[in-house]
Amino acid sequence: MHVLFTDHRFPDIELERSLLAAAGIGLKVAQCASVEEVIEASAGCQALLITYAPADARVFAARPEIGICSRIGAGYDTINVADAERHGVWVANSPDYGSSEVALHALSMALALARHLPRYDAAIRAGAWDAHGTGATRRLADLTVGVLGYGRIGSRFAYFAHTMFGRVIAHDPFRIDGDFAPYVEPVGLEHLFRDADLVSIHVPLNDQTRGLVGARLLDLMKPGSYLVNTARGAIVDVDALVARLGRFDGVGLDVLPVEPVPRDSPLLQAGNVLLSPHAAYYTTAAERELRRKAVQNIVSWFQRGRPDYPVVVGTRQPPAR
């Protein structure tokens, strides 16, 4: 029994290796960036442990022995789940490993932007010392926060934010009114972007959300508002955002459609943009939990025929032990 670790960015993978070895499962390691590389590297493997590598029908057809793809992360957009379902391949993720970390990162970005901290720091380093030099700063209690996506992370963000901001509104078409906390007002999508002074994005990336925050919704936002994205980069149409940066007091982006950020990106020159390197999930504890749960999905499939956190319920079975 073997697992292919398709790709990773960790300093070492002793955690994964030790967890699999304890279950009698071997580990192969690659740095795949294409479907073709995944197919080639996965010979002799029955499971894929995936960070960013793609997996679709070509992999599942070429490797009928592969029964499960477990993603290191809550999102699973690099795996074609429709193809997996058609081929009977299980797909699993780690949905609850770092909700507080991501929510707090989003809130930290929101607070830093609203309090002009990045611009104060840059001005001081350039020789200025002026509390008024970055423009008007508003009280948080006078601002409305809009939460796009009210799942584990969005609801956690709303919980943190409601103690600081004057009003919290949220949009999630998959929630009924009774799912929202008393301090959160559910609203429609356009209502959210029109009314919020700050929008924080917490939806998964799929066919419905790819490019969702584009010209139409951005044009609804108030001049001088804020946008924070700690979800997935492709949810925001970055070209449309760049063309409208002047209408924002601040934009915080932890994720981008292309990572790392291209060195010629206008985002790097914009004084009202705060960037972080897809780090919202990260604490040492959260990363270990994430990696452990992703591996345990595979161990559970080998041992019981079912992962702990299934996204797609498959039909392919593990090899007899």
C-alpha cells in the first residue's frame, strides 16, 4: 500500500511519513505541477495526498487503483470533484483545522487597514511623523462589516467582528435565517456590497464563486470602503479590482489567482493594498492539525474504506490487507 504526496512546500514531511508508516503504508514524494506528472509519479499508489497539484478524469482513468484524493486544506478546487464522482474516487479534505486562524487573520487585515497601520509605517520610514497624513480615519463603531459566506470561518469572523464594529451583515445562499447569530443580519448579495463599509470574503472556490467579486459587485461598494480576501484568490477578479483600487481606502489580500504575486503586479505598488503570502491558515498548531487530518483521511480509507472528512463519497475500495 502506497500514497503519493503529489506536492508540498513544507521544510520536511516527517509528520506525514511517520503517520503513514505507523499504519503500514508507504509514501512516495513528488513535486507535481501537472496532471501528466501526477499520472507518472503515482504508479503503484492507491491514494493521493495533494497540496496544489491537479487531479481529474485523466488521472482517475489512467490509475484505476487510486481510490482516494485527500487535500491538505479546507478547499479542494484543484481536484475535479465531478470527475472523481464519475470514477468512484473518494475526495476528502480538512475542513475545520484552522477556522479561528483564518478568521483572525481576516480581522487583523481589516483592523490594520481601517487604522491605516501599513500607511503609517511606510510614512514614518519615509521620514514623516503625522497622525493626519494618511487621511481621515473612521471609528470602527461607525462601520458596517459585510461577511460573504457564513460557514465555519465566516461565522467565526462575524463573532470576532461584532464586538468591534457597529453592525454585521452577511450573505450565504446556503443558510436559512435561523442559522445566523442574533448579532448578524442576513442580506442579499448586492445588498451586502452596497451597504458594507468593509467586506470580508469567506466562500469556497467553485464554478459559482470563481470571479464572483468582479466589476459589478465592486462598483456597488462605497467610495473609501475596504475589501479583505482570505478565501481563494480566484474569487476576486483581480484585474477589475486593480482598475478600481482608487475607490478603496484599503484592500487586504492573503490569496491571489497567481501565487506568488507576479513582480510586475500593480498591487505591489499600491499604497492602499496589504498583502500576505497565503498565510491566514498558519500557526504551527493549525498546520500540524491540517496535515494530520489530511493523512488520517487516507489511513481511515485504507483501514475502514471511508475517510474521516469525505467531500465525495466514492466506490473504489482499498486493497485487501
